[in-house]
Amino acid sequence: MTVRNRQAKNFMASLLLSQGVPMILSGDEVLRTQRGNNNAYCRTTKSAGSTGISSRKNTEMFRFVQSLIAFRRRQPNVRRGSFLTEKR
């Protein structure tokens, strides 16, 4: 496993095991990337539609994210049932 894949797994775990609503974009679970460009419409190269990494190559990451989501659903300790307030 590359350092980049390990970092992606670490960040995904941090996101899914933290309090609050995880904000995941479609494709994050398979390491979809635009190589740092957050607006593919303004690119002038042929790679504007390229997703960088194919989902077939990243089934390991996809399964990892699935297992994290299943764990989050099973464990009420990693998610709150109510909003945080200043009141105790």
C-alpha cells in the first residue's frame, strides 16, 4: 500500500469516526481525483473529464469505506443523537 493510499484511509477514518455529519463527495470512496483541481470545467486540457484513478483499481478503498460506514451505523458511541449545546 502506498503512503498516499494509507493517508486517504486515515483521513476517511477520521472523517467517518468524528462527531457530526460526514461530508463525502461522490467518488471519494474510490479515490476519485481531479489532481487538485476543484473545478474541472475551467480546464483547457483533454484530461478535464479524467477522474485520475479508476474505481476498479480501488476496490480495497471502497471496501474500507463500506466497513467504516457499517461500523458507524452499529456503534452509537461514534455519533450523537442530539446537537451539541452550551447547556449541561
